[in-house]
Amino acid sequence: MTSNLYYREFSGRIFVIQVESEAVENTAIAFAILCEIRELIAHGIRVVLVFGKGSRFEEELQTRFGVRLQSETNRLVVPETVLPQVQQERKRIADELAELCRAEKIPFRMLPESAVTAERRLGHQSTGMVSRIDLAAIRTVIEQNQLAIVGFGGLDDHGQFLHVPSVSLAADLAVGLQAQKLLLLMQRDGIRVPGRKGEMQQLSFADFDELLCLLQKKDADGRCILSGSILPKVHAALRAVAGSVDQVHIVSYARLLDEILTRTGVGTMIEQHQRHHVDYAQADDLDAIEQLYGETQRFVTERGTPLVKPRTREELAGLVPHTLLLEHRQFVIGMLHGTEVPDADGSLLIGGFVIAENHQDSQHGQLLLTEALSRFREQGHRLAVAVTASDRAKRLFTRSGGRAGAERPWQQRMFDAALARYHPDERDKVQFFRFDLQREES
């Protein structure tokens, strides 16, 4: 299983996981997260959990106690008079997490407020920023295969409690510990940005430079496309990868293991440098091709027809010279092949379009398809065609300039032949797509 590969890869590495809002207010959500953390620890992964405030408490701070959001940093400006309530909220959450850990027999240690030293952030009253962390104390805990739990806030040099947001604290911790991953959990799966046609799409991955550009990008109405509650997470991600944290993931509370233990994830992954690579397969890639191809056969139509045409190892071997692979960190996460169409000079048939976990319409699928079409164009081909019953592939093909419907007799013959493997009741779900390679899509 793919999960076992990732467990082996990450054993002995450090993950910093940050939670706040519903994850510290809803016991069921907190319980589910802790159960997934228990799985990580059981496989040798060292975990630090950083918790923040609940969303209801944060709303109460603003409506009852005069706390406000600083417009530029999107951080709370906390008056000194409110610090007792903030400390009380911290204790409430710490006590609840400790109780859940004990109930589920999760080995843990709650780090005291003094583990984080802070200083006041200018213009933010009693909201502080980290000046020092007791990393040795945290390492001692995780090296004993215990969960280290660190709460928001910290003490200044005079022992005064300051409010330190958990997102920035988690980033500082991840950098200090040189963590493999920083996972910022939220309600939805990752960052969403406008697509080419204005529709909102999930950002599957980005590097440091791309994320910086997105921070400056504006929509048609002149509004920043990244704003509000996502901003502190984006800032934390940038700081973390700039500080040599390998990967930052922004993902839903409910999808922690899906993000870590699958080839393409479900949220947004940020790295310092782009590590996705598209190139033609070699003979020694056949095992990886066969494995990923086999994994896709579980994705079927309502009548049980595999969305990707089944092929034998021998057939896949024959297609290797025509197969483009999408790789990330030496893992094959996507592929497709382009083969000449008999009696249709300059035309290619796109087949075997596979993205791990059936994520054809993700940013990974977009990257592979765009690169493939570009290469086909450079090779002098005039047209590429594809046949699919996958709704995800249809969405991507349409978004990428594909036009539905067979135009010429040879296209109709190809379409009719492809329909034969589908049940008659589902053939209306199958579509033929054409990509004109003689014009660039804007």
C-alpha cells in the first residue's frame, strides 16, 4: 500500500500540527485528529501539536472585550486587560486535550507556558511574537515517542503572559525543530484561487515564489485573491519553507492522513522549490507505471466499468516510449500516453490519463495535461484527441481548451470503438474531446 511507503519514509521525522477554531471547540473533531496523530506516532513519526483558540471565543473577544483585528497583519490586537480570559481559554483547551489523550491512551506531555518566550509585537498591544522556544524540552518529549502539546501564548522576560497566535508559533516551532512537515489544519481543504475562467479552484501545490506572487495578485474587482483568515497561514507557510521546513500542508481537519499518506494529497502543499517533474518514461519505470495503473482500476462507472481502460503489463511496456510521467520526489503520481492515430496524419490519441487518487481535475492533472499538450505541439502534431467517461477528466479537458464531440469520420469511428467497453446504459456519459494544437490557449 502507498501509505506504508510514506510511513517508512517519514519514520523518525518531525511533524508539527497546528489546530484551532472548530478543532478545539468540537470534541468529536479534536478526538478524530488525536486518533490520526496516534497512528503517526505508532509508525515512528514524532509529532508536536500546537493548539490555538476556538472561533467562538475569538468572536467573544471581539464583541465583548474590545479585541480587534489588525487590518494589515490580520492578527488580533489584545489589550492587557483581556489576558486573564485568554489564559483561561488556553487552560480549558489544554485540559480537554489532556483528558482526550488519557482516555485514548495516547502518550503525551503538555508543555508549560514558559516553554515559549515572547516579546510584544509593535502595534498589537499584548499580542506577542516568539523570541525563544525551549526546543530541548520538546525534543525530549518526542524522542520518547510521546505527543508534545504546545498551546498558544507565551511568557515575556518578566514572566508576563502574552497572546502569541498558534499559527505563527507553529511555524517558528517547525523551523526550530527542522521539521519534515508543518500541517496547518482548517475547515476546508487548502487554498482556493480563481481559475483561468474565473471559477474558484483548489491550489494543490505551490512553491515559495508562486505563493509570494499570489499574495500580490488581485481579481477583476481589484481585491486581493488571498485575504482574511487564510493570510496568517500563508505567511506562516512562507516563513516555514524559507526556514528549511521541507513541506507545509494547509488541509481540512478531517483529511490529515489523506494529505500525508497519498500521492497527490487533498489540501495545498507548499515547498521552497518546485519538485514536480514531467518527462518521458524509461524502461525501468515500468513497475511504477503498472502499480499506479493498477491502483486506478478501482475507480469505475456506476455499472462497474473502469474509468481507465485496463491494460496488461505487456501492453503498458509497449506504451512506455509514448508515456509521460508526472513525478514528485521520485514518486510517480500521474501519467498519460500519446499514440499516433492511424490514417489521421498529425493526430495523437491521449490515453491512460491517470492521476493518483483519481484527481485528474486537480492542479496535478492540469500540470501534466498542459505539459503534454505543449510537447505534442512542439513535436509538430496538429491535433490531440481523448475519450473519457470520467467527470473529473471531462472538467479538466474542458478547462484546458478541449472541445467535445467527434467532427470527422475517423474520430467517430474511434469514438464508436471506445464505446464498446461500456454498458449500453452508460454510453451517454462517454465523451470525445479534441485539442487543437495549432493554436495556443490563452
